[in-house]
Amino acid sequence: MPLYTDELVGAFVTPPIALPQLVPSRTCLQCDVCCRFPDPDSALRPYFTENEITRALTGGVKKTAFPNQRGSQVILAPEPHGDGYLCPAFDAANSTCRIYEQRPLDCQLYPLALMWDEPHDQVLLGWDTKCPFMREEIPREIQCHADRVMALLDQPGIRDQVVANPRLIGRFQEEVVVLAHLPCLTEAVAGQWGPAPLHRLTLDDIPRVTTALDQSGWCRTQSLAAYSPVYHYMWNGLLAYWCMELQGAFCLFAQSPDGWFMPLPPIGAGSIDAPLCDAMELLRRWNGDSPVSRVENVPSQLVPELERLGYRLTPKEPDYLYRATDLAALAGDRYKSQRALCNRFEREQSFEMDSYRVSDRQDCRALLADWSRQKRAEGLEAFGAILLTDAAPAHEVIWSQASALRVTGRIVTTHGRLCAYTFGYWLTSATFCVLLEVTDRTLPGLAQYLFRETCRTAMAEGAEYMNAMDDAGLPGLRASKQAYHPLMLIPNFVASPARES
Ligand code: SF4
């Protein structure tokens, strides 16, 4: 395919592939399905390849919509006057795509879709029954259209694009009617990525991750907060999370802008030796010899085993673990300042505390925006500002999927206005992890009050320990976590393959 220079970005990009369209545009303009999504982590949000991202940027889509400039699903924007989410290229005022001529292959295919079969070993072409036109259209026309598209998918240009971007192939979905198996594409994908089926992490995988964690025995009262599926799943809107079974172990992979890594060691009942060896082989294949190949969140009990296997272990920020009784009581001199702030908040404010409901999502969004502004105005360090920007899609996932993810949330309102929220989850029946906490920083004592009440509620429900996660290396966060006098810092390591000298 010929290259051309794009004047605006000064980069060489390939021109967009043009697939034939079956649905007439007048039908599309009247429909309210495409380009709109119920959840921020919707599996159907479009995937943009590197070239498609370059073209979308020239079409005015912001760089921040793409967590990985080398290819990623787009980050959806909350609908301004509704509960759902929109593709950032969608113009809601006139229901059109602002980059229609440059839209990605994923969108050009629709309402056809590439997906894996249920056991994840064959690539299929199907059509989405959610498209109203496809529901009414006669099957023969759909099949003819699919035949034309299949012929194009077998051409090297398009096939190579799909092989290089396997996220274009979605997970099996019941509402997508299967039209054909694509053996050539299946073979080409297996040739590049290996025969073992790698698939995107979705909500359906959460029970499997939980079972594997239970079997591994690493999820204990004093374990890292990362030994829970929600800890990883919440980043699924920002990074690309994938999973696969290797040698009987469940392996989680994350695709970051720098390359692929494992956010957890292989998990399951058996030894990690063989699955880790296979997983590292895959990382080498995907990343080359880039140092990005690594395993994160390695607990201390695995360190001797990984050292024996020849890995380099580097400590990273530990988790802060507290005794629940300490934080619920805030008794004694060492908690004097936190206690005073709680008292001040109770004395000065008229407020209510309640359980989070999905209908609070808009108010949470407004508070997060205010809180981010307040933090920046206070002179947040550059790394902290980046973390804040990255965190917004993760908060969106929690707001919309809290109950499916078994995350509990509480909100505080003053005079009917939401001024704080917090979310957390049970790591074990005795350890509660505080996942998110956002408070209006103009209300003195609110943060301390909310944290104490979270601990009191958790303790009433059986918590002996509170895990407040790590401090991300931010000095301000470290100081405030230390000020609560942790019972222990849970060691956390990164394992990297030893470099050949
Ligand atoms: S890129 Fe265009 S066609 Fe594709 S989802 Fe976004 S708005 Fe719709």
C-alpha cells in the first residue's frame, strides 16, 4: 500500500482502507445505536490502529482519547445529557462521525464484526443484531456483503493490519450472528501471536480470575491489593488487558504505550515455573528485547523462587496496611490531628452519608473534575498530574460497573451537593481495600472524616485490616499514608528477565 505524507502531523501514514458499506447512510443517520455505548469499558468501542490514530488526530480527535498511540480502543467521553458514553469522534448534535472518511477499519466493518469463537481458537465473521437495519435486511444480501468483505480480509494489506492489531478481533458475543469461519486469518493470527488463544479481559473473566487467585493461595489478609480482579479491571478503559491460560495457570497481560507486561505473576494451583517461562517467551516475541517485559506485583514469598529462576527482582512502592481498629478509633496522641479534623468537619458541616448509586455518576464526575482542578491549583507534581489524567477513565469504570465488580461505594453530600465519594473492595473476609477516595478539598476535615467512616463501616462488617494501596511514589501521598501509622508496608517487587551480558 503506498504511503503519503500527512501535512498536519508530518508523518507517513497509509491511506484508509475502504470497505464496501451495506447500510445506507440515511438509515444510519436515523439510528441511535452506533457510536454510543452504555459503559465506559464497552467491548464494542472502536479500536484504532496506529495509522488510524494518526488520521483521527488530523481530524480533530484529541490525543488523550488514545491511551496507546501505537493502537488502542478509544477512550469514550461521557454523554453530556445522558447516562451513556460517546465515541469522541461522534458529533451528537447531528449524529455524524466527524472523521467519517477516515474512520477506522473497526467502524467500516460494522455491522459486521470480527470475533473469536467461544473456545477462542477460530476467527469468525458475524453481524451484530443490534443494528436495526441488519435485523430487517434479507439474509441473502447480508451474506453477499459478507462474501465481499471476506475476500478483502484475505488480501495481504487488510489481513496484515488485523494480524498486527489482534484487538480488532473481539470476544465471542451471542448477539453477533456467525456468518463464516475465517481459517486464513486464524492461521495468520496464530502465526504471529501463538496458537494459545489470547483474549481481552472482560467482566465475564472476573469469576475465573477470582478462582485462580483463590487457588494460588496468594490472596491473604496481608497480601497486596493487586491480588484482586477489580484492581486490574478498572484500568481496562485505559490500558488493554488480555488474558490466557498457559500450562494450567491464568496469565494476565497488559498492553501499555511502551509494550506488553504482566501485571501479576501467572496464577493458579501449580508451580509458576512452566507458565512463567511460556509467558516470558510471549513477551519476548511481542516486545523484542525491550526492558518493558516484566512481571509486576510480585509478592515477597515468590522472590526466592523467581531469583532461583534467574529473574532480577526490584522493589517498588509497597502497600500500606493498617489495623482497622486503629483507623476506626483514631485514639491517642498519634492520631490527634486526624481526630481534630474529623471533629471540625462534624462540627462545621451539615452533611449526609449514603451508599453510592449509579445515578450519582454525573455528580461524581463533576466532583472529580473539581478535585483535579483543586489538586493542580495546589501545585501538584508533574507525575501526579499525569496520574490524575490517567485515573479518570478508571473512575468511570468503577462508577458504572461497581456492583458487577463487587465494589462498594459511599458518598457524602452537603446541602444536597455531592462533596465526596469513596470505593473499596474486600480482598479477603478480613481485609478491606480502599480503592478510590475523592473529596472536596475546600471542606476541612472531610477527607479524614470519610476515611474514618469507611474504616468504621468495614470494621463493623468484619474487617481486621485496611489496605490503602501504595503511594505511587508521590511524597505528599506518602506523608499522609505514613501519618496514619501503618501496621506494616507490604513489600512489592517487579521481576525482570536477567539481561545477558
Ligand atoms: S470513529 Fe466515527 S464511526 Fe467510529 S465509533 Fe467513532 S464516531 Fe462512530
